[in-house]
Amino acid sequence: MSIRHGLLALLERGPRYGSQLRTEFENRTGSTWPLNVGQVYTTLSRLERDGLVAPDGTDTAGHTLYAITEAGRAELLSWYERPVDRSNPPRDELAIKLAMAVGAPGVDIRAVIQAQRAATIRAMQDYTRLKARALAAIESGQARERDDVAWLLVLEQLIFQTEAEARWLDHSETRLVRLSVPAERGAAREQPPPAAPAARPARTATPGTTAPGG
């Protein structure tokens, strides 16, 4: 997540101070990725160091205001035009968990998948309810249109993401079932065949008796 570019985008609308930027960022994203004030000011300090923002006086309450520079506007425009790099995807805890669970002793990976699927579906249902509220607010005219439309886009991305995750979990479970069949067959072939029962000794006639059939 590019906090620095998010802050530049908010500053393009006019000078802001740190906690104001945090509030507006969270309004735009529905607090999906909450920020703390220290994180905001650390980012502002780096942006100032790079010449992308500059202090712009104070407001009536004494807050230090920051304004975007021309270099900052050029950087922001470049960010909008540049596709998000997918060559180095962020670490995904769920993918790592399933990868480590494969073959782990004492771990029922199908139970792990089923528990995660239930949690993913609950999250998807929560996002869908939030989407319905956001749409109702926009259609009623009671919404802060810019922020609520932005939040709606974020919600829809989260819904699509959870739908894809649920499909991937279904696929993973099916894959594991299919792979377990040849593995079980291979294990059965590797087991040594059962030992043949020992042959019975031939019966011999005792002295003074006649063998059967004689």
C-alpha cells in the first residue's frame, strides 16, 4: 500500500496537517487500512526530504500545514499512470499457511481449508452488507459523494478478493483430494507383500498302521 502517494493525492486538494490527512485517508478507504499519526508524519518528513511536499505555514489552531510541490504533482501523476507492479507480490499469510501445512505431521489440511472458507464467506457477507449501505447513502443523496464512492470501490475490490479466495480454497481442497489418491496407491505398492503361510509337513504313517488310502 502506497501511503506516500495516498497523502500526495490528498494534498493535491490543498494544504493539510497530519491528523487531518489521516482522517481523510481513512474516510476515503473506510478505515480498511488505518493509519496512526506517527506514520503520517514520518511519511510527510520523507516526502519533504524528497522535495515532494513543503511546509506551508500553520492554521488558526497552530497546526503545521503541508502543501504538494510541482515535483510532488509530477510524481503523483506518474503514479496514476503507472500500473501497479505485480512482479513482487506481497506475502499472503493464507498461502504460506497452506504451503506449510502440506505434509505437516498432525495437521488436517482439509480442516484448515474448511475453517478458512467459513471465515472468508463471513467476511464477504460483511462487505456485501457494507456495500448495500454505501449504495443506499449515495442514492439517497446523504453521502459525502467523493468519499463514499471511493469507499464503494474499495468495498467492491474486497468483495471480489474474498470471492476469489473462496474459489481458490475450493480448488485447493479438490487438488489435495486428487493428489492424495495416487499417493495412497503408491504407498500401497511400496508395502512388502504378506508372507506366504508355512507349508504343512506331509503326514507319514506310523509303524503298524496303514496310511490313508493304502
